[in-house]
Amino acid sequence: MHEFERKIEVEIERNRIRINIFHGEDEQVIKLTLEEAEELAESLEKALDDYSKRKQIRID
């Protein structure tokens, strides 16, 4: 089994935010409008906050 390092780059284009996701030899490009990028940032922030809270809950 080969493990590949994942790398994420975020760049500003003229009217878009470009997200490049590299995994192994593959690359995925996502181009978002400013509004879409803001929605993604909000969703990611909420998910990270929720993850952090769930991690602190101890289940016996």
C-alpha cells in the first residue's frame, strides 16, 4: 500500500478563488466564486468547531 502526501493550495485568480488539491500524482482543481468561497469557509469553520466539541465529549 502506497501512502501519498496530500497538499492543498489556495490561489486568487482574477474573479475566482482557485483550490488545488494534490494527492499523489493526481490533482484536483476547484474554482469558486467569492460567495462560494465564503460559504465554504463558514461551513468548514462550523465543521471544525463541531469536531473539536465532539472530541472533548467522553463516551463511556
